[in-house]
Amino acid sequence: MHSRRGLLRGAIAAVAIASFVPAAVAVAHSGPDRGAGFGRHHQRYYRASGWVVPSANATTLTVRSFQGRSQSFVVNTGTKYTYADGGSATAANATPYHVVNVIGTAPTTSGGNPVATRVVIQLADVDGVVKSDTSGTLTVVDSEGFTRQISTALAACTQRRTTVSCASIAAGSIVAARGTVASDGTTLDAKRIEVKPASS
């Protein structure tokens, strides 16, 4: 009797272990830079995150990862560009040194680069105390003591979830801004700014 119960328990354990094998395989094949898809047709896909590397070739997007590895992708009319918050973007917004996440499919030719299907441009954040607000540009000092510039020209400014004028932000206020990096590489073109006034 005890031997039959032991066999039954062993069979149940074997079934339970087998049911977890596909999930374990799926995790093992995924990764930060490339992996295998597990859709109906097991389509292979490639992923990369990092800085856009300057390139003279308009049909190639090369990304250097945070670990120092580089991956090139073919970009074409089928490549979709967006910002991380869902806002629309184009290839012109994925300029060198912007941080992007790229998803692509397998190369169309032997030895070729994978084809980028989606490029997501990450938004930048600047938080700090306002030193001045001059002609639509906030000068702030961040938590590490660096001085930053924030353009408010295209920003929606809020204070306690209420819309306020960006021009009303006074020195001493604390701001949390999110947007895109301007062409000068140092100014933040803010899309949203949350304000804590100096008096709060």
C-alpha cells in the first residue's frame, strides 16, 4: 500500500515539474539585448538599450549598451518611433547620444543586421531647486549640485495637480521636470513640470 502511494506521489511530482519546464525555457532564452520570442511561430527578435551611436548611414541605427556592447539595426519605412510616454516621434528624434530601446526582427540576409521594428526614445528628467526663471528658461541646481537648464516653452506646468503658468515659477521653488534633451545636449525641453513653490 505504501509503495503504491509513493509511486502516485512521484507521478504527481513529475507532472508538476514538467508543467514548469516551458516557463523556465522562456526565461532562459530572454535577455536585455537579444532573445527568442515564444509566439505561435516562435519568431526570433532582438532587443537593445543604450545610447545612439553617430552613423553616416541613414539606414543603420547603432546602439551602444550600458554594458559597453554595440548592436546595429537596419531601419526603414516600417520602423516605428515613439517617445517613452507614448508621444509620437520620427527618425529625426533618435539622434546620436539619445537613450533608446530598440526591438527588431531577425536579419533578412545572412550575416546582416536585425531589422528594427520599434524605437522607443527615453525621456530625460531634471529635478532641482530653481535659481532663476528668465525668458522661459529655468536655471536649477539638482540634488548633486550641478546647474541645469530647463526650457518651459512647450511645458505643461502643474502645482498640486492644478495647472499654473510656467512663467510664475519663482526662485526657491522645487521642480520635477520631464522631457527631451535639446539639440545643445544640455538643456531639457520640458514636456511636464511639477512645481513645489518656495513658500510650501
